[in-house]
Amino acid sequence: MYQPTNKQSTSKSFFKHSILVPVLALGLVSFNASANEFDPRLAIDLNEEHKAQLLSNMRGALAVTQSIVKALAEDDMQAVADYARPMGFKVRRQKPKDGLHDALPRSFKMQGKAMHQNFDKIADDAETLKDPKHTLQQLSEVMNNCQGCHATFRIESIDSVDSTDSEANESEKSFFQKLFMME
Ligand code: HEC
């Protein structure tokens, strides 16, 4: 005897969702004024000052990573800890939150936090375990953080002479858009 199967109803509701998702995504993409057809990463709108500050931090992160690799090659675990410590979340959280911090979307800061916490682990374990191979494994995790964030976000300059009001609106709008798109 023919029975309407569960399978049928599941595939129906799946079909419904599979249509809904691209439609929602399309709506968001066309809503995002700074979408770039050549670069699908999410744009973070920053003024020139904040952009320069962020990129300078990034070059610092690359320099620290290089120093840690060098210290590891020399089996100098104290130097590993000394380089990693200032990049750790424990040190970072003590600094007052600046304008750049306020301008960044939450999903970006969450990824940054994960990276800083991984630097804490490198510093802690370099001091206690003193195991270069273990540290190398942790460094690989940190570099996954670098890579993951770079694959997700790009920086888009906004004209810093714009009135601060419209600037605030811009970053608020993109903050919610991005939060939604991340989930
Ligand atoms: C939370 C996100 C995030 C994390 C984590 C992150 N980056 Fe970046 N980084 C960015 C973004 C966004 C840019 C700008 C990319 C763009 O606009 O194309 C960038 C740019 C850079 C640049 C280019 C700087 C310049 O002067 O143009 C370097 C170098 C860099 N990152 C190194 C690193 C390294 C090394 C790590 C890990 C130790 C790291 N980043 C982790 C987000 C991140």
C-alpha cells in the first residue's frame, strides 16, 4: 500500500529552505553598498586613520610570528614566550579600548580574540613545557587564525572627512549586516 513517506516531507521542507537561503543572501549582497565583484570577502569600513592602525598591527603580527619561528629554530623557548606574551589576550585586554576597537564589527573581534588567546597558550606552554614541537603545532593554529580571518574580511576605506554622524551610521549598518552574514 502506498504511504506518503517522511522522506517526501523532509525533502519538501529542505526544498523550501534551499530556496530561502539564496534569496536571503541575494538580498543582503545587494544591500551591501561596498560589495565588490572581484573580492567576495566582507568589507569592513574604516577611516584612513583606523585602516593604517589596523594594517600596522597586522605587520606587527607578522613580525612577531617570524620572531617566534626564529626563536624556535634556535631552541630558545624563553624568547618564544617573550615574543608571544605581548600578543596574548591577557595583555591586550588590559589596554583601554580605542577608536579602532569601536569601529570593528563583533565577528571580526571574536576572531581576533581567538588568535590572541592562542598566543597566550604559546607563551604559557613555552615557559612550562618548553617543547618546540608542541609550540610549532600551536603556531600552526595561530596561522590558521590569520588565514581564516584574511579569507573572510577586507578593509574598505571610507572618506574620513565625512561627518562623524554618517560614519557612525555606516559602521552600525555594516556591523549588523556582517553579524547576520556570519551566522
Ligand atoms: C581578526 C581578523 C584577522 C586576523 C586574526 C589576522 N588578520 Fe591580518 N589582516 C586582516 C585584514 C582584514 C587585513 C586587510 C586585508 C585586506 O584589506 O585585503 C589584514 C592584513 C594583514 C597584512 C597586510 C598589512 C599591510 O600593511 O597591508 C598582514 C601582513 C597581516 N594581515 C598579517 C597577519 C598575521 C601574520 C596574522 C596572524 C598572526 C594576522 N594577520 C591575523 C585581518 C586579520
